[in-house]
Amino acid sequence: MEERRKANRLRVLKTGRIATSDKAPKIECAVRNLSDAGACLQVHSGTFGIPREFELVMEGGQRQACRVIWRTENRLGVSFG
């Protein structure tokens, strides 16, 4: 399979939360791999209903604007920016 990512990703296991709006509850997730350009998120409750764009809040308070590139039943591939 041809690699199409712009940056190499490092395997990690960090906790995160998906924030779809200021008032909506945040969705718990695990950051499975990470680069400067994007990440793979594992969503415990499933990806159905998660919008195409959202903010990822990672442990330590780091925030990233995300856009969904691909999705499966319980994983999201996102790009930052």
C-alpha cells in the first residue's frame, strides 16, 4: 500500500476528548498515533454522529483543530489545521 501521509506518525497512547461545540459534552477517545500533520483516534463510543470538523483536546490541555480524512466504526483519521 502506498503511503500518502505528509509526515511520519509515531505510535502513542494518549487520552483525548473530541469537542464538537462549547455546549455539547466532549467525546472520550484514545490517540493511537500522532504527527505534526494529524492523528488516528480510537473512539470508544463509535464514530457515528461525529462531525467532519471538531477540536481535539489532548492530555495536558493541548488543543488541535481537526478535519476527518477517513473513518471506520470506531476510528478516525484526522488532519490538523
